[in-house]
Amino acid sequence: MTAYADRFWTSRDGLKLHFRDYPGRDDRPAMLCLPGLTRNARDFEHVADRLAGEWRVLCVDLRGRGDSAYAKDSASYNPLQYAEDLGELFDQHGLDRVVAIGTSLGGLLTMIMALTVPQRLAGALLNDVGPEIDPAGLERIRGYVGQGRSFPTWMHAVRALEESQGSAFPGYTVAQWLAVAKRCMALGDNGRILFDYDMKIADLLTAEQAAPPVDLWPAIAALQGRPVSLLRGALSDVLAPAVYQRMAAILPDADTVTVPGVGHAPMLDEPESQAAIDRLLARVA
């Protein structure tokens, strides 16, 4: 595993938030890796292992995940708050422009950045997410987020993951599922294996059911004029083909990649995903 520094910043409401800082060249923008709803900085270990040194790679734990503090008020687990937190990261660590690599929720945050602070984006990769979320995928995610399950062994954890997410990764081996488990779970104080996030992040999904939908299509247009890659898992139930095609039409210069054999969301270690990241970085550099 490539060496990194554990660094921290403070949110406006006083939370100590964590990111991994993999060193790289200072004559090009840093890569800012933003994980999905229940995931954390560890999701991007393989990205950093491959690219750190040539690129500075910053892998974020959003509030309530990984080594970042949990919020007292679960209402703060929402995309606008996460975007505000990222703004503090930029200010407190002197970041300028970044290449945002956003998986799922991380891609939504990248879209919000494009709308609110476009000058901070040197390039962007949206991984299996768009301005509209397919209801089928959202319902599947609601079915497993925030349940608070724990497991006596890693093999029990692997079986549970495969049960809830196997449709997205039908070709995965036990070894691959174990790697996923060790990225999204941790050993708890009681010796059992737990998901590494605050279960209260599920409250957002309940609140979203009652809230009017937000139009994020202007965010896709706001990405125009810079290198962009659009990834979609071929089996995705979150990013519908029609939405993906409309995104590509708005961004005709984007690199569009369908990753075969996987659903939501590609892990970014697939050959097609790695090649897409490399092409994006070549355009930025």
C-alpha cells in the first residue's frame, strides 16, 4: 500500500473531518476522491496506489464515515452540508483546483461544485451517477442502508455483502468481496465487524422521499469547457441509460465509458475505469 498522511480539517459546526493525503507533484492539480453514500476514503486505495507520486491524491471521509466525526444532528447528513464541508477543506488546506473523482454521492457533490465553485474544478469524473436517480436503484439502496448489522467473522460479512449487492457484481469472487468488506467495514470495540458509518445517514433517504426533487441538470451544463469523464456500470440500476445519454449529449466532448459486467457503482479498479481515469488525467495534464 502506498504511504499517505492522515490529515484533518474542521467543519463550520465543529466536526473533525479526515482525509488521506497521498503525496504527488505540485505542478498539477490534486485529485480529490469523493466516495459514495456509505463508503469512505479506503474505497480509493487502488486509485492512489496506481497514481500517487505523479498526482497528489486526496481521499475524503465525509462526515459520519470512516475516521471523520459523526454529526450530532442527522439533518446535517445532506449534500449541501457535505459541499460546505469540502469548501472548508479547500480553505483550510490551501487547495486551488482539483480533479474530482466522484462515485455516486461523490458525483453529486462534484455536480454541486460545478454549479457553485466551478473555478475549483480542473476536471471531473462522474462514476455511475447523474442528475436523476433511477427509483429502482434508490429503493434497493434504502433496503440496506442504516440497518446497523454486525458480523462475527469477515466471512459472515462477505456473505451479507454478496446477498445485498451481488446483483451489481455478479462475477465477483470471494476474494473480491472480502476486499470490498474491508474497505467499507471495520472491527468494532465489541469484537464484531460493523459498517464504518453512522447509521443515521439513512435519515437522508427518508427525508428525500418527502422533499421535492432538485433539478441538477444545470450542473451537467456547468461542467462544459473542462475535461470530463462519464462512467456507467452496464448493469446499473441507479444511472438509467436515457439519463446517461442525455448527459453525454449535453457534454459532447466528455469521455463516455460503459464498464461491462458491473452495476452500481464501478469500483474504479476495472481496466475500463482505469483507462478512463488515465485519459482524463492526460487531458488535465
